[in-house]
Amino acid sequence: MPRLTFRSTFTRILCGIAWAIIAAVAIGLLVSPGVNAAPALVIVGALGAAALVAGILWSPSISVDDEGVQVDNIALRYRVPWAALIHVDTRYSLQLHTPGRRIGVTAAPAPGATGSLRAARAHRRSEGPTTPGTRPGELPNTDSGRAAALVRDRWHALRDAGRVEAGVAETVPVHVSARIDNLLLLTAGAAGVVLAIVLG
């Protein structure tokens, strides 16, 4: 089965709005006759701000393939083999539970109170009443609900096909590494913004 990747719809929209604002401000500064900032500094500052937005809002994701789940948070990457996964939860955000570890997924936050009400109403209109006790984060029209379904569908399909070894979760390592590429992007972005402010 193919590798599938999920990113939060809400943060992608925020990212697009932020990029549009950054571009509008930069263009305004470049064409305004009353602004003395050097064009190069304006561009460096805008690119730095855009890089920060990308690193914080766009880059978090969760992916599934036949080997396991990969969680890309802002600073860390987790690689969770299916045999190490014991529970998927959506209480505060999508969380993957392995023996001795709980991994929060930045790309799949649970909805707040207002978002929960909207999601529940939308679900009732399209699918009918929810099961009593269903958490808002489990609803299929929320980021956490969609991401949880992505993980569970692949996990259960592989388990039912006999491709996930049972009873060995304690012995299967979860690999954790720094997201060097994203950390460099954030560092470069912050440097660009600071440079534009200090020299502008």
C-alpha cells in the first residue's frame, strides 16, 4: 500500500494567510516612497518570516506506510513500527502510545470547544447522531479524527493480514531523531528576520 501523509487543514490555511500577509507587507515596503529600508533587507526579512511560518505551521505531518508511522513534529521525528504501537488516542491531540512513551502529533490537534461544537453539528448533518461518549477529537471531520483514522485504518489492515507481530511491543524500539532540516530552516528564518530588523 502507498505511503500516505497528513497535514492539518487548519494550519495549512493559517500558513497561506501568513504568507499572503508577509508578501503584502514586503511589497508595500518596497513600493512605498517613504520607507528607507534597503530592498535587499526587506526581501531577506520577508523570506525569513516565510521560512519561520513554513517550519512551524507547514512542516509538521504524520505519515503511514507498511512499516509504521512517522511523526514529524517541529523539532523531532518519531518512527514508530506497527509492532510497537499499542494505542491511538485523541484526547488533547492525536497521541500514539507505545510502551513507556506517549507521542503527541503536532499536525493533528484535537478541536477546541468551538471547533468541537461545529464538528459535531457538521457530523450530525452528514452522518447522523454520534455514539454517546465519542470524543470531539474522534470526529472524522476534525484534524485529529482524520489523522487517527489514517493510522488506525493502516494498522488494522496490516494486523488483520497477519503482517504485524503481536505481543512484542516492549522489545520493538521507537526511533527518535532531530529534524535537522527543519531546525536549519527555522534558524535561517530567524536570522533573516533579526538581520532585517537590526539593519533596517
